[in-house]
Amino acid sequence: MAQRCLRNAPLVLVLLLLLGTSCRGKMQRNLRSVSSARKVIRLAALGDVRSCDLNQLAIASATYGIHERAPLDGVILLGDNMNLQRNPSQAFEECFEMPYSSLLDDGVPFYAVLGNHDRHGGREEFQTHHALLNMNGKRYYSKVFGDGMVEVFFLDSNTMKGTIMRQDVLQIAWLKRSLRRSDAHWKIIAMHHPLYATAKKHPSDPVRAKVLEPIFVEFGVNLVLSGHNHIYERLHPIDGIHYITAGSGGELRRGDLLPNSPLRIAGNDEKDVVLVLEFTTDRWHLTAYGPDEEVLDEDEIPYRWANKKEQQECLETRQLSGPAQSYIWKKRESVHGKSLISGVTEFVASHQMRMPASSQRSRSLFL
């Protein structure tokens, strides 16, 4: 079957999009399990909510308004969760329990990861052991939603850089083991530090990417959620993985996004954002809402384009040649020792679009 896919490769790419082929058999078998009344898992994601001000209150209110229309199964906190000007107990009551009281009263569970500002002053131990954050005393853990449809892996990215990495082999081993054992249809990573970014304050992080990205690719991760940058941005898929930063759940860094980056599909550094994700077995839908519940970004990703591993089983893209090669960039180049990811072309090709010439110049972001 692989040889048949590789023959007349450009035609195969078109047929995959328009008509479907027997190469999608495995994916089609997975989709047959969808019932007429299919289950929908709805999760919200908020990052850097520690501001304890009107911005945080506005996004908290918007999140509850969204929940009222369609109930949430959980809220993911992407780190830097506690105000720094108060002791942990006071900060939690005034800057978490009060803003999100309506959601908490409705029984919406919160799941947190630790940010760089959560490590000191007793904030790490306070959060990992607080019942409302569901960390159960652990810096990293996973949570399954919807009878195994979605599994979210919550990481402590604070210990994933530089020499500290050598001290956290247990987390890496746990991540590999947990991803390998997971039968989830969708595998989601939640972590504070983004691997890839087009922000000025905290750009792409080649050190963490070198450690984590190969694991994400190997075990079929679909989506990586991060905070740290106090903006919203969604990047073109990189090795089939979608990267979204939703770090403006309270803190906002206006004007922080690099203008017109070819790596970015959508971004907003003018408004605080709550990201809402909806998962079914055949697709996932994202909506980024502003403080007035206005839609700032929206998209839907079918399952066949969400799972890179199954695409590769059919197409073996690295072996394509001739005209089909124009659809594929090299997986990675090295620029002064940094990782240059070139997933833009793949995304553009999958949507039957021409790659803009500016995409070829994306390496300037990593210099």
C-alpha cells in the first residue's frame, strides 16, 4: 500500500483532500465509532491569571458566560496562577476563588500547571496540594476526559531547561511512559513555557524544544497549550502538532507579537483571551474569546489532519520526490545551533494553498 501511495504522489495528495483513498482506511475505521449523539468534551484554557485586577475579572466573567451557554468539562490553568503581592492563602482566596466563584459554584473543575512565578514563596506546595487545583500533590500528572476521548498531560516545564533538565529525568520518563500507554483519541499537552512563539518578550525556546518535541512527535501528541507570553497566538502546525499560547487570562503584554510572522495563523496582543476547545472523535474546534465574549479566533481541525503519525503511515512524506516535493519542507534545519521548524508548508499544502514567499524567510525569527 505504501508503494501505491508513493506512486504519482501529487495526485495522491489531491485525492486525500477531495475524495479520500484506501490509505485513510485506518482513520476511517476510527471514525466509524462516532455515534449520532456524539459526545463533546469542552475545555477552557487560561494562562497567567495572577493579575488580580479588572482584566482578570472580565475574562473570568466571560468564561462563565460561555459556560452558561454550553457547560465546560474543565478549565486548564497554564501557569503563573497566583498573585505575587499576597501570601498564598490570601492570594488564592482573593485572586482565584472570588473571580471564578460562579464556575466553582457550578462544579467546574480546574486543573493547573506551575509557572515560573509559582515556584517560590510557598506557592508551589500550596498549589500542588490544594483540592481546587486537582494536582494531588504532583508537579506533573494527566487527566482523562470523556471515557478516554481526550487525555491532557500537565507538565512542569520549569525543570525542563539547561542543567536542571538532568535533575528531572523522572518527569521525562513518566511522560514517555504515560503517552505510550495512553489510548486517548486526542493527546493534549499543557505546560507553562511555549516551545515555539512569535512574541518579543519570550521567543521560541530551542532548549526545551530539543528535549520535548521529539517525544511529542513520537507518541502522537495533537495539541500543545502554553502560557508565559501574555498574549494569544496560534501557530501553523509543526510536525503535525498544533501550538497555541493563551497567556492573557489576566496579564496582558500589549504590542508583544512580532508583526506579520509567517509562522503564526492568528494572534492578539490587544485583548485578554480565554481559549475554548471542543473535542469530538472526528474533529476539534477552537474559539478564542475576548473579555466581552467576542470571537477573536476560530477554527476547526478534522481528525485526519490532526494526527501526523497516520498521515506518515500512508504518504511517507520524506520519500516524496519531483513535483510533490514542493509541498514538503525539510523537517528541521540548524541555524546557529537553534532549531528552525518549517511546518508552514505542510499546513498550507494540506489546505490546497500556495505557500507565500515570505514563509521562506521565517528563519529570521530564530536568528
